[in-house]
Amino acid sequence: MQFMLLFSRQGKLRLQKWYVPLSDKEKKKITRELVQTVLARKPKMCSFLEWRDLKIVYKRYASLYFCCAIEDQDNELITLEIIHRYVELLDKYFGSVCELDIIFNFEKAYFILDEFLLGGEVQETSKKNVLKAIEQADLLQEVILRSVLRSLNV
Amino acid sequence: AGGRSGRSLTPWPGQQEKLIQQELTSLKATVSAPTTTLRLMKECMVRLIYCEMLGYESSFGYIHAIKLAQQGNLLEKRVGYLAVSLFLHENHELLLLLVNTVVKDLQSTNLVEVCMALTVVSQIFPREMIPAVLPLIEDKLQHSKEIIRRKAVQALYKFYLIAPNQVQHIHDKFRKALCDRDAGVMAASLHIYLQMIKENSSGYKDLTGSFVTILKQVVGGKLPIDFNYHSVPAPWLQIQLLRILGLLGKDDPRTSELMYDVLDESLRRAEINHNITYAILFECVQTIYTIYPKSELLEKAAKCIGKFVLSPKINLKYLGLKALTYVIQQDPNLALQHQMTIIECLDHPDPIIKRETLELLYRITNGQNVIVIVQKMLDYLKESKEEYAIINLVGKIAELWFIQTMNAVFSVGGDVVHPDIPNNFLRLLAEGFDDRKEDDQLRMYAVQSYLALLEEEDALYPQKFLQVMSWVLGEYSSLVTDVDPEVILTKLHSLLKKTVITSETKMWIMAAVTKIASHASCSKIVDKLIQEFSNSLDTCMRQYAFELKHLCEDKALMRNLLPFDGSCNDMVVDASLSFLDGFVAEGLGRGAAPYKPHHQRQEEKLSQEKALNFEPYGLSFVSSVSSSGVTGRQSPTGLSFGSDTSGNSAETGHKETNTLKLEGVRRLWGKEGYLPKKENKVGKENEPQTVSCGSLLAGQMGDPPALRSDQVASLSEEDKEKQQLASTLFIGLGSNAGVSLMGKADTATQKFKRKSKINETQSSEEASDFQDTSLCSSDIVEDNLAFETPQSLKKSGPDDRLPDIRLSQSSLFADSNIEIFQPSRNAQSESASKTPLVPCLSEELEELTHSEVVELCQSDALALYLCKVWTDDSLLLIVFVSNKTTSALNAVNLVFEEAEHFQILESTTYQFPVIEAQNVERCQKRVWMDKICTQGILSGSVNYQSEMETRLEFSITLSLVDFIRPMEMTTEDFGKLWLSLSNDVKQNIKMSSSQDSLSATLSTLQQKLKLHIVDIIGNEGILACQLLPSVPCLLHCRTHSGMLALWFRSPCSALPDGLLYQCQKVMEES
């Protein structure tokens, strides 16, 4: 996978992850063009796009578009499932996720993504394991927080 | 869990520029203030990431992100690492500052810290610093936690991508990872293997067995349940393995052999109707078409592609087209099968589907359909706005249309085409357009198309065309890198030796040889050629051979003289011939007469003769000039194409015929470009001249679909149009080269051939009885459908069923004027005491639910009919064998082949000791479904002793539904059983408006699938059924807002999926 973008129906970027080195200018250009192209598509149309020399796989969940760029020989359908699994993960973590969850906690969304996809490849397909890894880290944070608070109280 | 650290970002309603700039300024101040705590810094980083995402410059914070990763506690470190991975790219200089932190964290005893470090390394790491962390990461491969091992493998994968030689020495460890006890680690190692095999597949052939075993285990459900995704075992892993196998098996029969079984199994297992299984199927199909082919698998894969193409889901349809595009070269017939779908896709509202269809058509373009396809492409272009697509498509159009059309022009026009045409064509090709890459592509396409044409043995092309070919080959063949110049030279050499080649064409060919020889180092063919023609009787050829010989001796001069693609460079011609001045002066010195211009000589001559001259001088003047070209220096090096007289200078004799015949020549090019209209008429006249290149004649064939037009007649106007289009598009495709408009039409013709043969032996009066059947078209369609879906539960008495069969038979031939064989009435009445020739069920079976009697197959002597009877304990297959001959047949054997999914109770064979003339015997077999599949084929054969051993094969399609029976039970029993069952599958199906009531839906399911309705309570219903002999499956249905929620449970895991598929089918149909 070359990159993943999340953007809203209004075209606002919500999350971006690039797995190929590109200049900021290039990234901005790609994002702008792609958001435009995808938003212009009608709902009943195919979830795949040929765009430049890439394949774009996108899917809309409520008000958010999830959009992945893959290479020509990659499997489009499994990419759709990657998106779906990511949404499932977000959903499980946030408890029926909505766009606001991602705006307010976008660093969490990144953590989950990094635990699921690493360097553009699927790292862990077991939902349980991904969330375990995230929660482990979260838990440690809370332990630290608590100890910090305790030390403040004393 | 999950703090809300970003909450304060909300007061940016419209993300107004000003607010963000303010925010950035304050962030800038905060991050650089020495008093800022790490905790505050973490907050700043989150905000900064957000700003950067919105497109604002935030590089001032990069260094602080690194610091945060370095100094922060876990909580802060995590954000620091994240910010680094989002802000920086691989080659960013600041990244070097991160290395120490990573090294420290890799050595930490805290697992979370190690994980963070590995995660960041797998995303970005400076290539030159790999040695600093490599040993630490290698150590992690032995770590006791699988998450660490997995991330370590992932990090090594990243290293392999950016610096493969740095990890060269740890290939053994990759193998160890591949054998890791944790499937996640193993899966991660596959990324590395896929990459390595992509680069060098031959180095990893020895691992094929391991990959096959792994895939087998995955497919067989041996992995922990955690890896299941929507009840499909580890789909990502499966796809990765399939891709690896494809690469390993490519062009390698022995390696491919190892994987046939597992591929077959994968195809079989992936039968459930869910996107994820389609993903696996698609990959499987691609692998099957990539590896060394096996016909059985190809057949299954083709069927799969069919499923995709015909799917109503647009994504699957798209992939179906993509798969077709991929396999089209291997199997053009597959496109023929789906031509109607392809036509529909051409007018699809989604431009992506259209584009993929055009891509598909591009691959099957040939001389015969080029016009239609190019037209379609142009239509698409007019609508398209995307620049990239336009560039891509325009290139294709140019290639296809230009070269192919010109090929047709030259082949058809032959030697009578006006010399301007080839000259202009070559000029266009040479001068090109603005885009260098495009031009080269066009030229390459031309070279390839000519090489293909020359490939055909004994093909005879017009001289002009050969000249064009040799010029293009000479100029541009070096663009095509995958063809050995020797091969081209061999072709040209063999052309030179043909007697039909005129000496002018030979000049062109020699010029091409010289040009090719100038880029090749040394060539045996060229040496041979020089030797052969150095003593040729043809002086021109001899001259050429000598020139070539000398040039070959001085390669530098040769390259200088014949630069690559130098045809457009302007050559400075010394028109005053000043280099001859010395020669002239010398001649004059020796007393030679000074040169007088032509007109001066003529004037002198006139004044001498003092007589009237009636001849039009101008004319003779012109002809003398052009003929002087023959002997002059204008030897056709082929480089000169601009002027029309020099091009064909060798044949002044022909010139007259050229000008004379011009009117009869097709005008293919006009001011507006191509003139397609007139061509039919003229093309036909020209056809016989160029029989050898028939395939090129393309558009001239006029009306290829005429043959079948009578069959089409019965279809609706719109369909007719589409079929017309199909026949023009798919012409010349596939082995039969004919156009089969529909699969059905084809079989029909076959049948009628067979029948008409029988007809000869039958008395013709009997048969005419049914000839007047005037059936409308819809009947045909319906009957065909009836043939295909034998499971339609129709109970009909023996009386009305009989003519039913006859009608459906005759209707197939309603449009042809062929008399149809029918089991005669006379014969029936004669043999009334015996079993009639047309099969019918015995009384006791007639009572049971059963299908119609359908014909399985037939030969001259035998006809087989089948009837399915759904008894309570099995599927009863009644096979009728009818003896159509006038003598008894002895020892007729019916044998069913072993089928994987089905079990035939009792024996699989049956012998009829004797079947009397004009008589029908029947046998019955009870069948169970052994392994669950939605649909399977049971095949078998009949053989009997006549003068020679005769064998007739047949196959029967059995569906899961054939083996489902209602299961009666009380609501309490249902409840108990429900709780005891473990395998469940849930799915929501959209209900159409016609089936909005639950009871209506359930009764459809009851009817079509033979489910038993146990109870209906409000908007919920429970149903039960069993798979023979006695595997129960329970179904719970609930309707809510137009959706039907289905919930299956069964002790058998595959049964719910199979039934779900059937339910979906039923719901879609109704």
C-alpha cells in the first residue's frame, strides 16, 4: 500500500499515512486531486479507481471516506477488507466510532493504524491482538498517570 | 480507555486560516520555551500534527518531536515517535538524531518501549544507520513474545526494502521466522519472501513445498480461530501465499505441479458469498493463470471469472473484467462467452467500468474489429476529463487505429495504392508528434505488428506493403528490445530469396538490412547475405552487397552514415554539385565539350531541324526525368520518402498502370481523415487479390453476422443491436473465428446437425407434424431456462408433460427450416404395449415431487433423459435410456464417475441387458451430498456394443437444494436444538418491496428451498431443514426496516454458508 487517507464528506482531511517517501508539495497535490475525484463519484459506483498509475480503493463509512492507494498487481478486494477491518478496530476501540472520535483522538486512530498496518503491509490481522497491544500501552499510560497524580497529592 | 487530549482543538469551526496561524505562533513560542514540560510538549505535538495535516508549515516542531521521543515517559514517547513518523521522511537529516533513542529503547526491559522502537524502525529509518540497530533487532527474533518477534521481522522487511545487501547474511533467520510457531510471525516473514521471490524466483523454488503446506493448513482451518476474518481463515495470509505461489510456478511445470492440489482446494473452499472469499478467489484465479497451465484448473478458474463478470455487484464485475483482460491472450474464447456482458459494460454509467472494458477490448483488437473499438474509445475520450486517462487512451488509439488500419490499407490496396500513401504514412511515423515516448510506442507497435505479419509462412504481401515494412523494420526495429536482431535479419533474408519479390522491393529490404546491421555488432546472417549477393546477377543487388560489405568493415563510418532515427534530420545537399568541379575542369582541359542545359540543346536541335514540332515537349520531358531516376544516384535507400516520384523510381513501367487504375482504388483517406463508408464495395472487389492476408481484411468482410441473423431475429431490437455490436467486436476472436452470438445458438446448430442426420433415416412425413410450430421468441428463452433449472418444482401430469418436451425441442429449431426428429406417433402406437419412446415416470414416482424430464445428451442411436425425484431420504436420479435405432441394443452400461461432492448409494453402474428397438429403459440411482457445495456436477457415461464400442458422456448438475428436506419439529425442540448448535452464520439481506411481509418471504423459502416453517411470532420466524441423510440446519429470521436478518445454525460448518447462499439467490430471484 502506498498511502491511506481519511477525509470527510466536506473534503476535510482527517488522517493521512504515507508509506512511500514523497515531498510535502506532492502529498498536498495528490490529496487535493484525490479527494476531489472520490467525492465526485456517485454512491452506486465501483469502489475502485484507476488514478495515475495507481489503483485507488475507497469506501465510505457514514460521513468519512477511507481511501487507500495500492499498486496495480495488488488485490483490490482485500484492500477493501483492510479498510473494513480498520473501521472494525476503531469501532471496537471507541465503541461505535464516529467522525468526531477520530477528530478528537486522531493520535489514537494513528496508534491503531500502526498496530494494524506497518510500512504499508498488514501486520496483525487478529482484531484481538491489535487491540490488546493498544490497550497494553494505554494501560501503562494510565498507571503512570495515576502514580503521577498520587505523587502530586502527597 | 482513551483520553481526550485533542479536545481543545474544537474551537476551530471553519478552520479559519487566522485562528490556525495564531495557534501556530503560540505553539512555536511554547515548544521553544525552556520551561515547557514534556507533558505540555506532548499536547503541542498533537496539535502540530493536526496543523500539518491541514496543510500548514510546522517544521519548527520536528526537532521537538525527536526530543519528546528521547526524553518523555511512555505516554509522551509514544506521541513523540508518532510525530516523528508522520513528520519526517526517510532521508530527513533530523532522523539521524533518533538513532540513539531507538537503540536505547530496543535494549529496554519494558516491552512497550521495545514495541515502539520496532514500530518506528519499520516505518522510517536512515539507511546508513542500519548497522547500528541490526544486531539488536536480530536478537529480537528469538524473543519470547510473539509480538516482538513479529515486529522484528517487519523491521527486517523494511531494511530489506531499503538496503537489501545489509540483511543478506541473515537469510537463514528469515527461514526460521517462516517456521515460527506463531502464525503472525510466519505471516510477517512472507512479506520478505514475496519481495525476494519477486526479484529472483528461481532462488526459492525449494521453498515451494513449505508454502504449499502452509497454505493447505490455512485453508484447512488449522490456524487459531483468532486469525479468522468473518469466519474465513486468515485471508491475508492466503492471498500472500497465493501470490508467492504464482511467482514460483510461473513458466515452471515442475514447481506448478506441486501446487495444483492446493489451488484446487482453495477454489473449492472459497465458495461462500462474502467479499473476502471473492478476494481469495480472485487471487487464486490469477495464480492459476500465471503458473504453468493445467486445463482442469483453468476450467474452474474460467468459471470463477464468469461468476465475477456476471455478478450484479459492481466491484466484482470490475474485477471480472480485469481478470478477463488478464487472461484474454491465453483464452480468447472466455471473452466470447461473456461478450454480451462486455457490451453492456461498455455503456455502463461508471466510467471506471467503461475504461476497464476498453482496456479489455484493446487487448483483443484485430484487423476485423479495430474500427468499432476505436470508435468506442473515442466516445469515451469525449466524456473523459482526467488527463492521465486521456494520455493513456490516445496512445492506444493511435497505435491500434493507425497501424492496423494502414496495414489493412496496404494489404488490400496492394500495389495499386497511390505512392503518396505509403510515403505519407512513413513520414508521419518518422516525424512523429510532440511526445517522444508516444512516438516510440507507436513505432514499436508498428514493428511488432509487422514482425507478426512476417511470421506467417507463405503469406504474400503486396510489394508496397513489404517496402513499408522493411523501412520501418530498418529504422525502428532496435526499439523493440525483446526481439533479437538476428531474427529480423533472418526474416528479411528469406524475403530476399523469394522470387516474387521485385527488385525494387529488394532494394528496400537491403536498405533495412544495412540499417539493422549498423546497430548490431556482427551478424552471421549479414555475412551470409553479403556472400550470397556479391555475385548476384542483379547489378543493383551486387552493388548493395558490396556497399554493405565495406560498411561492415568500418563500423564507425557505418554508424555515422546511418544514425539511429536519422530519417528526419535535414540533409544538406550540394545542389550545384560543386564537388565535381575538379572533375569537370579536368574534362574540359582534355577538350571535352562544355555542358549545355537541356533547353539550350533542344533549341539548338529545333533550329537545326527547322520543322514543325507537334509533340507536347513538356510531357516527354517529365517522363524522361522520372525514368532517369532509375539509373541515377537515387538508389532507393528508403531514406527518401518525401517526393512521390522517387519512391517508386524502379518501376516506371508500373507508373502508368498506377495512374490509370487510380480511380478504381479505394479512397481510404480524405480531407477529413479516414473514409470508412465506401470500403465495403471496393474492398470486396479487391479481396481475392490478397487472400493470404485475410485476417487483415477486417472491415471489408461487410456483414459477418449475416450467417446468424436468422437466429437473432427472434430477439428484441435492443438485444439485436447489442449482438450486432458484439459480433463486430468479437470477430476473429477464438479458435472457431466464427461469431457465436450466444452460447445457446451454437449448441442449437450442433443439435440440428445431429438431428438432421437422423432425419434421413426416419420417414419425413412423420416429422413434419411438428414443423408448423409457430413459437414466439420468448418461448425459446423460457424453454432454455427450463432446461437449465430443472429444480423448478413443477408437478405436471403425464399428459401435458409429453407435448411439453416436444415443444421445447422443436422450439429450438423453430427458425430453421430443418425437419425435426420427433419420436413418432406411429411408432408409439405400434409399441404401445411396450414402454413408449418418450420417457415417463412410473405411477408411484409420479406421486412424488419431481422435476421435468430433460434431455441429457444423445447420439444417433441413443438418447438420455433425466428426471430428478426428491424423495424423503435421498435424491433419486431417474435416467432414461432410449434406443432410437430400429434394432435392439445389447449390454448397455451406464456408469457414474466418482464425484467428490456426491455419494451414490448402492453401485455406481447399471447394466441394461437389452434395450429393444424404439424403446426406453430406465434406471434409478439414489444420491446424497457427501461434501457440501452450492452446486456440483455428477458426470457419467453410457456405452454399448454395436459394430464398434460406442460411448456417450453426460453430466448432471446437482445443487445443494436437491439434498435439502424440510425437518418437522416443535418450537420447543427447535429451541433446544438451537442452543446445542455451535456453527452460526448471520447475514442481513435487503428485501425487495414485493416480499415485504415476513410470511410471504418465508413461504418463498419454504417453496424454493424446502425449509419447514416451525413457527412465526410477530416479525420473527423460525425454520428448520436437514441435509440428507440427517444433518439439521436451523434458521431464525427477523425483519426490520426492509431488511431480513438471517441467522443459521447447524452442527456442520459449511451448511449454513451454503444455505445462506441459496437464500440470497432465492431472494434475489423473487
